[in-house]
Amino acid sequence: MTRCLVAGAEPVFCHLRWWRYAFCGCLLLAMSAAHASGAQGGAVFNLSDVVVSASRSERPLADTPVRTQILDQATIQRLHSRDLRDALRILPGVQLREIHGKSGEEVYLQGFNGDRVLILVDGLPVSASTGSTVDTSQLAMLDIDHIEVVPGAASALYGSAAMGGVINVITRKNQNSERRLSGHASLDSGTYGSRQLDDSRVSGEQHLNASVTQRLGQSELRLGLDQRYSSGYDLNPDSWSSDGFSGSKSNLSAMLARHFGDSQWRLNAERFEEDSETRRAGSSGSDGVKHELLQRNRLALQGEWQSRIGQWQLQALHEMQDDQSDQLNNDSAIPAGNLWRDTQYQQQKAALQWQYSLDSALGYGAEMVAGVEGFRESMEQDKNEIKLTDEGLGENDQVSQRPDGTYDVSTNEVPYAQRKSGEFFTQLIIPLGVNGDISTGGRWQNDSDFGRFFSPTISVRQIFQWHNLQLQWRQSAGLGYRVPNLKNRYFIFDHSVNGYKVLGSEDLTPEKSRSLQMSFSLTDNEHFHAELALFNNRIQDLIEAQDSGESEDGGRVAIYRYANFANALTRGYDLSLQWQLLPGLQQRLSFGYLDARDLDLDTPLINRARHHAKALWLWDISHRLQLTLSGEYQGEHISSISEADSGSSQLNVSPAYSRWDIKGNWLLNARTSVYGGVNNLFDTVRDSADAYDRRPVFGRMPYAGLSYQF
């Protein structure tokens, strides 16, 4: 009999027998596929692909000390991924959730939400758009080579923000090509039909992606543009409030690369801009809009060179973000309640890394990696609001009376604040003969506000050969660590129109975690690959927003504050299978189980589906025609916990759902192709009247496009 792992949970979490049968069935499929793989033609994956995230050095995927998932450029293109969200959707173990109060989505890995998953571009961090969470819809798939995902605590290599794992987006490096000028451009358009807010437009979604590269000798210049436009989206046309923004998201990039003998350097300049508007109902009962203008400028320098004592890497980053968020009433005769907020955030990082081969001393594959990093972040936040009275204002508020009798109130909500840290990390990989290795390392961090901490890690990899199959067994243990950033401590997330505010707290202490990981992979190194990954993460002093009991505006606006209040556990497994069914037909299946709980309250952690499954079929019908079918299932999960009339906890459930996408590509000639598909084929959407429903917001969208390369 299966025991319910969540005390007090509803019966939905207690009938878990079926996952055992699913697990056994997948293993049988894996064995049969492995037996039949020798008769298939064409390799479906390449374990010699070079990755960097698992060890901070270039190693073949098969030789990484910890489990690493990779999503290659060809698959990203076949999925017609517009942004990082679209690409991550098919990866085993990844769950995506809507960012409350925003138009984008955050990523969950092994039960850790987006606050605790570090997202990098070429090894450098991306600023969070709100709170501490990176909006995955803001990262366009522009000149992307591949995406690397390392689940589990990676604080020893990447610092405090990587307690739940690392997602590293790797852009295209300068290519050795005889063509001096090359590039590509694609344009597609889709429609949501009657759910579009702008009835005058046939298309509700447009996407333009273009890149051009100029090579001259040892230099390379690349310019890129990605533009996404939406006309707005609403599940319920009878209400004023909308579910999807209208406006645009734009990414611009410029890259200059140059070889100097044994060294190579890259300078990247990027700009992201989101100009969006969402309908909302004001607290006064009038209709209004929330307008957001977010601009992010990023400059990164990266260099690599070889010396007699090893290989060196230098990275430097400067990023500035300005987020202007306005909440305005449509009726100009009702100015009270109009609010303008401006948040400015900056981050700088510099890192120097040294890599040295120890092959002659310890055996083939032995290496030492060490480095130092410096990090600094700062923020400031201002607010301007129109109020009916000048009562209850702070001593630093600047007040002026308007001609209509209302008051214009300006507030420096968050005076200039900053945080700095200095860090040193090291990792040593020692081969255990020809069939394994052991890796150990750690990171020492000295934070300007929270002092010193050391995060160690150790991992072991073993290889067993059986006929034409290879079994790899990986085990790792590490300590995670997360320092409350400035947004946790000072940021004000104002959703007064929805009845709440989330305030930062200066009294927070760092989070800590202990992570145990184990994985088994079985492969013939060409046609078939199966993997079982198990994990157990224990988190202490988890930082979450909780109801403070305070309120504003006569009790209409509840005040939530960040606080350390929970000891949590996440554990489970991910099973994935990949093989060639027929020549030209590839299949990828995965199933995941997650148990995520608050150990103090003995309740589930919200927004984590216990069961999730994914499927992907890639069919090359001919050298001109490709079809791609992808599917995702997420079981019902707890979306919020409220207090029942009896005083006990009431678990509010979001229903289970499945989503299917179908895509196609038709090659017209060597340079031109047409493509199209249907996202959310069966139109699975949430019930807009159910506040606890977390199923997809966006329904069926057919689209078509044209691509040209030169």
C-alpha cells in the first residue's frame, strides 16, 4: 500500500500506486529499445558534445562529473522557440510557472523555484525582472548554440544563486567559415482568434528574428535582432481585465570577436526592452491599465588565452536595468490611485579562472580549475502617487496639492542600497583508472552584509561496459547557499489593485541546503540513451513571502513580507528515454516524480506538480520535410494554502492538464524554408473564474512563417 507523503493533504496525493507501474513500464521500454537499437540507423545524439557548465571547463558530455542535460541548436530550431521558455518546456524535470503579476514565466528545477535557479548567458548572470526571479520569456533564442542544464546544488562552482541548479545559455562562437558575410532572417505570425484584444488585426502574435555576421581575417562582427509583438489576450471577453499583455519585447545584440595568436576575445553588447500594457480593474472600481517599460543594457567582455602554466579565462560584466511600472485609471476624472514607480538596478561582475591539466601526474582527464570572482549589485526605487488626502504620509514624502484637491505624493521607497561579495572557487578532477573519476571542490564567499561561508561538493563517476552498452553511475553531494539579495531585502512589489503588496525585509538570513544526487545512464553511444536521476534536497531558512497581518487603504491591501520561516524538503526522480524508432524518426520520453514539502507545517510547497511527463517525436519525412510533435502532462498540484474557517490549512488545488504542440518545416531550396504549426493544439486553458487554476493561460495558436539564410 502506498503511503501518503504529505500529512493533511487531500486524497489526490494519496493514490500514488500508478507511478510505480509507469516506472516499471519505462524500464521495460528502455531494455527493449536498447536491444533493438543495433538495427537502427543514424545517431540520435552525440555524447562527444562539449559542455562547460558541469565543471567550468570544456569536457565532453559523457565525461562530466555531474549530470548535465543539453538542448542542441537543431532541436531549438525545430521547436520554433521564440524564447528560453519555449525551449525549456520539453526538458525532463523542468516545470514552468507564470510569474504572478508579470507576463512571463519562471523555471522550477527539482522543486526549487526561479529565485534559486541561476540563469546564465555564456557563464554570466542575467538580472531578475521582478523580485529575484528571471523571466524566461525575456531571453530570446538569438544566435543560440545550445542550452546546458545542471540540476541540483551548484553553489560550489557558481555561488549563492545556484542553490537549485544552473541553466547556461551558450551563444554561437566565431565560426571557421570561408564565407565572409552570412546571416539569416525569419518572420512568423500567429493568431488566437476571438481571444485577441485587437479585433482589427488578423494576427495576434508576430515574431521577427534576424542575424548577420561579417568576417574579416581574425575578426568577426555579428549583429542580431529579435522582436516579439502581441496584440493582447483575454480568456474572458465579458470582463475588462486581460490575461495577456499587449505590446512588444525586443532583444538587440552586437558581438565583436578577435583572435590574437593563442588568445581570443569577445565583446558583447545587448539591449532588452519590454513595452507592455495589461488591463486591470482598479481598487476604486474603475477600469485601468498597468503599463510597464523595462530596459536592460548589458556589456560583457570575455577572453581566453593559453600559457605555459595552463589556460586562463577572464570575464567582466556590467548590466543596468530600469523598470518603470505605472498603474493608471482609464477615466481621467478619477486621478486618485494613479501610481508611477521606477526601479533602477545594476550589477557588475569580474572573474578570473585558471585551468591546468594534470594528465602527466594523475592520469588522463585529471585537471585543476580555480578562480576568483568579485560581484556588486545596487538598487534604488522611487514612487509617485496621487492620493485623496495627505494623511498617513511618511516624514520623507514630498507632497503637493493638485488643482482638483488631490495630492501628488513622491516617495523614495528604497534609498540607494548595494551589496558586494568576493569569492574563490576550486575544483579538482582525479581519474579512477579508465572507468571513472572523482571530483571535489568548494567555494569560499565573503559577503559585505552576511560574512563568510564555504560550500563544498564532491562527486564520483563510474563506468561499466556490457556488450555494446555503457552504464554510467554518477553520485554527488554538496551544500547550497543563498544570500538574500537586495530585492529580497528592499524591493517593493506593489499589487494594491489586486489587494496585496510584497515588501522586502532587512532582517533576512541566508538560506542553506544539502543536496544529494544520483543518476544512472545506459547508452550504446549512438542510437539509444536512457537515464534515471534521483535527488534529495533539504533546505533550511527558506525565504518566502508571508502575511504580516498589516494592511493599508482601510484594510483593502494586505501586506506580505519576505521572511525566513520554513525548513523544506524536495525529493524525487526523473526518468528519460531517447532512441531511434525508425530511420528518420526519433523519440524522447520522460517522466518525473516530485515530493516538495514544508517540514515545519507538514504541507506541500505550492506550485510544484508531483507528476509530470513529456514526449517529443522528431520525424524527418524527407530531406525537405520535417514534422515535430511535443506533449507535456502535469498532474494536479497545490496552488495556494489558505486558512479554513475551522482554523486548519485548506489546500487549494490546480487541475491536471496536458498540452500538445505540432510543428513543421518545408525546405523550398538551399536557402529558403517555410514553417508553421499549432501551439496548444487541443486548446487547454485555465478557468478564468478559478483563482487557483494554474493551467496554461494561452490557448490554441496556429502560426506560419518564412525563413531565409545566406
